[in-house]
Amino acid sequence: MKRDTFSGLFWLLMGIGVCYGGYDLKLGSVHDPGSGFIFFWVGIIMIVLSLMILIPAVRRGPNTGEMKTLWSGVQWKKILSVLLALFAYGYVFTTLGFILSTVLLLIFLFKIVEPQKWSIAVAGAILSALIGYGVFQLWLGAPLPKGFLNIG
């Protein structure tokens, strides 16, 4: 199977799962949407996009030797370091709070995973965390943890 076939099948299944989850949360109507309305339609979009990849890939048929190249060049150290950083982020999220934990995660990603200058990494991390805080806490009113420093 080709890469497109694998990815198309994966996103098709993800889209079906998102649709099911949205339907399970109750759809409501266009004028009175339920909590699952947006999830259901996002799942539909995922299904359509995955079919746009999957159908041509299946029509082309198998290509021998492509499975070897599918995993070549994968940077496992970066993948594992990002996964560990995300687990650590989830672990310290409530203790450190949204802003501090997000800044630390983004500095790690900007500096270690894809090396940037320190000034860009720190400025980008702070700016991204503040924008995220503004969107979720101030604009949407979603409560975010302040952490032990009571920031935010």
C-alpha cells in the first residue's frame, strides 16, 4: 500500500470517530446547535478530505518498495523528545499554570527540536502563550490554570 492509502485510511477512521462522537453529544439544529454540532461537521470534512486522498491512491494501486522509503529519514529522537515534552507539559500544566508551562514547552520546541536563536525562541514562546491566553481566557472565557505563581 502507498503512503497516501495509509494516511487516507487513518484520517477516514479519525473522521468517522469524530462524527460519531459529535452525534453522540447531540447535534441540535443550525439555529440551536448542540454540543456535538461542530464536531460532527468537522468529522464530515475530515471524511471528505481523506476520501480525496484515499480514492486516487487506491486507483493507482500498490507500489513495491515504497514501504522501505516510508520510514526512511524519520528522526526518532525528535519524535520521542516532543512526546516526552507533551507528557511533561500535561503533568505540570495545573501546577505551573497555562502561561508558564506553555512558554517552557514552546521554548523547548523552538530551541531544541527545531533550533532557533534564543531571542526568537523566547519571544515566540511568550508571544504565542499570551495570544493563546488572550483567545482562550479573555475572548472565549475558558478558565485556564494560574499555577503556583498566580499568573494569568
